[in-house]
Amino acid sequence: MNTNKSDSSNELKIDIKPFGPSQETIIKKSELVVKDKLVKNYLDGTRNRLLWFEFIDPDDEYSKIVMKILLLITFVLHFMTIQIIELFLLKEF
């Protein structure tokens, strides 16, 4: 990022250079995740939607932390879903 302040005016010019994958690449990859055979088998018979998609760099410390948190959230939500279904079934019978 370059900042150039002109002496003749009070304008601040900021040059921003994009980094990482393009929005088009992100959309294509997120569509591939939903179409993946293992994901389809796992989600078969459920109502679901993709809430967000994020590229994870396995060499980045922040990404490692995010991945652990996402796995924990997934486990908790899965466990809660099973508990809710079991409670519902117990009340029905």
C-alpha cells in the first residue's frame, strides 16, 4: 500500500493491491464443496445450506486456530442435533 500526500492539496491517495483468490475462484470452489461426493453422502437426507466458505492455509497459525474452532463448532452442532432428535423421539413414543 502506497500513500502519497500531495503538497499542493489536502488529498490522500491510497493504492490498494488485491491479494488472495478472486471472488470468482471462491464461488467456484465453494460450489465444488457442496457437490463433493463425501459431503453429499454425509448430508444426504438433511436440510442444509452453506453458511460460509473460507480458504484455509495449513501453514498459517491463524488458519490452524480457525480450523480447530470450526471443527469444534461442527462437533458441538452435530452432537446437539443428535440430542434434539433423541429428545423428540422419546417424547413421541
